[in-house]
Amino acid sequence: MATTLPAIFLQTVAQFGDRPALMYKEGGRYRSLTYREFSRRVEHLAGFLMEAGVGHGERVAILSENRPEWVIADQAALAIGAIDVPVYPTLTGGQVAQLLNDCEAMAAVVSTRAQLEKLLSVAADIPSLQLILVMDELEEQLPERVVRFSEALSRGEAGRDRQQDALKARREAIRPDDLASIVYTSGTTGEPKGAMLTHRNFGSNSLTAAGVIGIEPTDIELSFLPLSHVFERVVYYALLSSGSTIAYAESIETLPQNLVEVRPTLLVSVPRVLEKVYNRTIEKIEHDAPLKRELFYTALEIGEFFHKVMNEEGRVVFPTNVLYQAADRLVFKQIREALGGRLRFIISGAAPLAAEIGRFFQIAGIPVIEGYGLTETSPVLAFNPPDRPKFGTVGRPLDGVEVRLADDGEIIARGPNIMKGYWGNEPATREVLDQDGWFHTGDIGQFDDEGYLAIIDRKKEILVMSNGKKVAPQPVENRLQMHPIIEQAMLLGEKRNYITALIVPDQVVAERIASEAGIEWSTTDELMASPTVHAAVAEAIAQENKSLAAFEQIKRFELLPQAFSQESGELTPTLKLKRRVITEKFRRQIEALYQGADEKVLVKA
């Protein structure tokens, strides 16, 4: 079995050379690149990088959106024993400079003019940076040390005969425990740290995950989560190891259109995207004709019963099977068609998935496979088995990976997928990796009697109230976001005597509620100040409060007119809340929630 990423890639090319490897939108339609052509471009770029002086162990940054050139650059860097450093394209110039200085990057590959200009604006502050490649075909004269991607490929092709033996030697010199990548954490709780991930880390995780999920050569993934994140990255390696095809979405905004164009068989997502699909479906049904609405909810009841019986008994008999077939034909097929019509399953990760969301997609005929892991674990630690998922859990540990709970409930793990440590940060490494090789995740979990793991919350994010009570915010936030009126929610209460929340209402739903109530508004601030919108949010919160202990219940809340976003620095690239940033930014509003007894913001159970 191949033990390094370049070896795995070469093995796939030899077996699936004429199959489509990558698909991308160009000239209004999707085009494809075969594995053989993909491999040729990798070799040409690898040859150029060697001639440019990129040596074994040198760091090569990739600052780009998802596109074929991203993975070509990745495979080329890996082929010559270099260490690639993925950088989120949403970062500012100053943040990019901080990361590239930390890893002392020698070269960088950027996507667009905007990304090039951003890097050039701080290049003088990055003394190690000697070479920049730009993917887009820019016509103007480029500065010194900047080379067009296409020119690099041409020069690499011209020198192919000269570099062939050197490239072969470089590939063969790579060992499984050599570093493949430095992946910087997204920094929800502090400064980003560079996780050092090896060929063994990625290789073991991707090959094992591909087997558990059951990826096939005929599978097509529509890729929209950032390749800079380790979750999408390891899925890309798993697909490549299986000879599958990866199609790149143009953007998250064009995802609905691209789903219909590509008709993928699998999708890798974060829960927030799935929640939006669910909420939009429910919102539409609520405003359909009464007969259609009744048909939809009856179909959901039939589907839920069908899957309950199937899970318990392994088979379903008449009349339930016939009723489900009718519900599928009349209701569920339309949901699947909106997502391309061919999805075998959806892989969900990076944040907890609400059980209701998992059940909804399962009923609709699209199983959701939820996994769990961290950047430092390459990333998968556990996966729900496709044939027997348990919603509300992240499944069982992967084969070859040990997962257990520490005395305080923290999840700790050991195995071939655990990072070497943090680049240049031994104190931070010692905080999470103990002497016996156990990685301390910072997550609180629990196992059920069948060995399925449930995530309770982040250890550092659990709210410790002034009375000593502890509240896990994520499960409550996830359930709140199931309500159509609530787009985003963040609980507060650290060292306070009651729980409050910052709420971002769903703009579309809020506008509809206000319009139906005959309320006029001219700005989003005016819309959010509407008593009708406020009452709708309060009702959703009161409904959630019924399932909570008295000390966990949300007593007050503040409506925010603008959604949390990556651009404003409030979300990570995988849409997780940056709680520290949000708390500081909305400090005035938060303090107001803990002063006085304003009845307008008091939630009454």
C-alpha cells in the first residue's frame, strides 16, 4: 500500500488515468481534466519549482479559492518533498504576512489579481518569500519574482527531460513521517497555530475514511468548503485515492445552481448550510396551499416511521413500504432534485449537526454521515457508519484510532493521524500532546453503550455562571437555529447570574412577518426594532426554554441587524463563531442585557 501522498496519487493515475479527476466552470459550462492530464501538470509545475530552488522541506503557501490549480500546486509541492501551507483567501494582508513569516515560506501560489495585490502589499515584510505564482492570466507586466502559473507549467514542461530523474529521486526520498503540510488553526479561541501534519497523518486518515464511507470511482463531489481547511482537504485526498471526480462550485452563492449542473453523488458540508436548506424548505411549505402543506407533513411522518422500523427490524413490510414509496414520489423526490437528484450521501463535519437535520435528510433519501475531528487530528477521529448512523452522535472511532474520555470528560485521542505538534511552538504543543502521545481535543464528550460518541461542547466554550452552574452553549444555539426566524445565535452567561443571547433574525422571514403585520420599514435596523419581529423571536426562544433546566434558560436577548460573517471577522471559514471577537464587538449590547429589567427583552416561559 502507498504510504506517502505522492505515491497514493501516482497509484491512482496508473489505475484511473483516463477518468475525469477535476471539473471546473469555464465559459458558462463545466469542463473536466483527466487524471493523466492532472498528473502531467503536476510534474511540469514540480519541475519548475525545483529549478526555481524550492528544496525538500521548504514551505510553499497556497492562497487561493477552490479551483484545479489549488490541487495541482498542492500535489506539485508534495511531489518534491516541500511542505505546503494553505492560507484562507479571506484573510487580510497583515494576517497572511503573519502566517508566512511564522512558517518562513519561500514561495507562494495565489489565485487572482486581488490575492496577488494583497500579498504584494505585505511582501516587503516577509523576508523569506522569494517566488510568487499567480493562477489567473494577468496581461500586465508583472513585478520581479512574480510568475504566471501557465508560464511556470510551460517552463516545467520544457525542462521535463532535464528534471525527470531529479523529480523521481525527490518523490522516492519522501518518508511517511515527513511533513506534508502546516495547517493553521482557524483561531476561534486565540492566535492561529500551525499544526504539523505528515504524509502518514493524511494518508492513513484519507484511506481509512474512504473505506468507511464507501467512496467509489464513479462518485462526483461538488467542492465548496475551503481546501484551506483540513476537513475538505482530507476528503479531496480520499476521493483522489479512489479515482473519483471533484467538481468545484463557483462560490457558495452559486451552490444551488452548481448542484443542478454537476449533479454530484456526494457533498461535503457544514451543518449551517444544511440548516439553511431545511429552513428554506419549511418556510416555503408553510406558505403553500393547505393541502400541499398537509401532504408534506404527512410524508415526513410516514418517512420517520419507515426509517424507525428499518433501523429496528432491518426491513419494512406492507403497508408502510407502499406509503413511503408514494411519499417519496410526491414529496421527497423534489427535495433531492433541488440538490441535483443523484446525491448518495452528504458528509457533515466541522461543527455539531442537529439530530433533526440529520433525520430530515435521511427521510428525504439523502443520508448525512456526520464525522468528528480537528485540524490537529488530520482531521477525522470518528464517523457515523453510513448503514447505521445515530443522529446526535458523531459515530464510532475510526479503525486504528484510539479515542477515550479523560476524567473530566475531555475527549483524548491517539493514532497515526495525530499531528507532530505546532510549528515553532513547543509550549502550545505540550499543552495538547502528553508524554504518552494522547492528543487532548478540548472537547467534552460521552460514549453510549454501543460505542457511539456524542460531543457535548468545547471545554473552553462551556459557560461557567456566577452560581457555579455550567451551560454548554452549542447544543442550544444549534436548536435555536432550527427555527425559521433565527439565522444565527450566540449564548452568553460566563460569570453572570443568568443566560442571555445575541440573535440574528433571518432577513427573509423577518420581512415576511413584518409585511403580514402591516409594518413599514426602510432600514434593517427599523425592521429588527419591530415589536412583531421581536415577538416572533421571543416565541422561538420560549419554545426552546421549555426543554432547558431553569438555570439554562435564556432570560434576555438582543437582535442584531447584520449577520455574523467571515469578512467582519466574526466567523471562521467553516462558519464557527469566533466568540471572543463577537463578545468584544458587541460589548455594549451585552452589558445592557445584564443591566436593569427591561421587560421588552425579557423572555417569559
